Amino acid sequence: MPQKNNEKNAPKDVLLITTGGTIEKTYDEFDGSLENRGTSIKNRILSKLRLPYTNILVHPLLSKDSLYMDDADRQLICETISEDLKREAPIVVLHGTDTMALTAEYCFERIKNPAVPVVFTGAMVPMGFDDTDATQNVTEALLAARLLSPGFYISFHNQIFRVPHVQKNKEKRTFEEK
């Protein structure tokens, strides 16, 4: 039976889990620091996007530079993804780029067959800076999460990589297949 027009155009949920990383670092004018201080994704990116067919549910989890993440943090991220999979909505995970592939692979190994796409992304430049890649990467990850088949992915700089065959290329400042 064909979908009714109102069902076809109804907004679809996408869960967005925030864990920190460069994408969410903010500059403190008082002390000159650039650190993770909590999520600001709604005010800085999501409020500026026109997404009438996407209902983004933000789940702030961590506010941590990925260089300081350990297996306990990865386990927390993995457990959160497992719990959020019950909602049957695509998932986007904002993560620091230094260990994003490691965390994505950690989750891939423990959640073998997710029922929806789980897309990791981040940025090389914080979202408050003029030359940031954050808006591009978040927008592309949100679209990818709605279009991809179930599985684990990294979306970065207009590319989609299937986990676990992904690595960060520090010289090119992007991700690539390994």
C-alpha cells in the first residue's frame, strides 16, 4: 500500500550523541583557553540548518577531548548507542577526530549488526571559527544517517567510510580507507 503524502513528509528522528572533541571546543576570552565545556551544537549548527523533515534529538553524553578518552569512555559511548538503537532511528555521534576511528571500531566490534546506520563525525577546526569544517561534516553526517543502510560509518569531508577500515590521515587532515 503506498504511503500517504503526510506520512511521506512527516519528520524522521535522528539521534545525535555528543561526546566532545574539536568540533565542540569553545574559546574562553577570559583565560585564552580552547576546551570542551559542554555541548553547543544546537545553538551553533542545528539552529542554522533548514531540516523540516528531520527531527534531531540531541543526547549530550561527554564533553571530552578524544585524546583523553579511555576504554571506559568508549564503553559508555557503546552502551549509549546500544540503548539508543531501541528507538529505531539513525544515530550520529559527534566525536574528536584523534580517536574517532578507534571508538567507532570499538562499537562495531561489540554491536555487530545495528538495525540503523550509526555515523561518526567530527571536525578539524572548532565550530566557532570561520574556517570550520564542523557545519559541513555535521550536515553530511545527518544526511548520510538517513540514507545509508544499517552499519557503522565515519562521515568526513564529503566521504563515507565503512567501519572498521578507516584511519585519520594527519598530514592531509582528513580520513581515508586503510
